[in-house]
Amino acid sequence: MAKFPKFQEGTLANGAKLLVIERDAVPTVELSLLVDGGSAADPAELSGLARMTLDMLDEGTKSKSATEIAELQGRLGARVGLGADDDWATISLSALAANLQPSLELLADVVTNPSFPAADFERLRKEALVRLASAKLEPGAMAARVMPPLLFGENHVYGRLGGGNGTEESLAAMTTADLARFHREELSPKRATVLVVGDVAFADIKARLDKL
């Protein structure tokens, strides 16, 4: 029978739910910020907006460039991960316990202060369009785009996802203002859960996150 570790539960000052499992076998901390606002929250005419917004979070903040963010992760031995599936936007952090505070500060900056630089947005848009073109040659990828409308109907939120990657039309219409709006309106702490596992005490990580 599987035996799962016990977790402690609380609520952060901003309303986000907090779940912590204390494990000190390895001096690392793994954190995942899950927000109920994935591709299903995309406007009908802007399929792919959630995924593009998440992809852009580490392309620059109000105080750091993408290069500076990458270099800081290297110096800290930290890794920030970003992604969106149908139902969830996910932002993760893998950090050394010894560098937890500056790693959390970096994560907070990426999450709360993205600048959505236009040049990097255009680069990611072009990459997304190339992936769409390549996907048309892959049966599995095409099935992922064709099946949802057949299963759920074209007007259902799941039916119009297009695999969450957008379409040529939606990507062409998307702007950095759309990304900023999605970030502001959909990535809300009231719909967020923070999961933490690692070499940190519940009271300590809660206090650190509340301050950030």
C-alpha cells in the first residue's frame, strides 16, 4: 500500500492556498504555483493566449532582462519553469535550500513584474507559428487539434482550444497588451495553490511567501 507523506495546509496573506511537505533528506526545495486559469481561460478569438503569457514571464521583468534572469538562475543553482495546460497555469521553482530566499525573490519578480518586451514577444510568436506549421505534418499533433471540437463541440471551451497552442489567426492578432491583461485578470492569487516540498519548515516558507 502506498504511504504518502503528511502535509501542512494554510492560506497566504494574498488568499492563495498553501500546502507544504517538510522533507530534509536533501537540501533542496521544490515549489509549484498552480493557478486555475490555463488555456480554458483563453478568449474565443485568442486561442493560445495562456500559453504565450506563461512563456513570456521569464523574458524580462521591470528590473531584469531575460539574460539577467537566466544568469541569476545559474548563479543560484535555481530553475524556474513555466507552462499552461487546458485547466492550469503552472509556475515552478527548484532551489537549493541555502539559496532559498534569493531564489524566491527571483520567482516573485517573474510572477508579479513581467514586462512583456515586444522584441521577445515577436520572437516567440514566430516560433509558435513554426511549430504550428510543423504540427500539420504530425498525425498525433493534428489529432490533438481536430478531436476536441468533435468531442465537445466547436462552441465549448474545450472544443476551441486547438491544443492550447493557438492558430495562425489568433497568434497574428495577439498583442503584448493581451498578455498583460491575461496576467492581470487570470493569474489571480484567489485561484492559486502553492505546493512546497523540501528542506524548509511550514512557518518559515509561509512567512517568506507572505512578504513576497
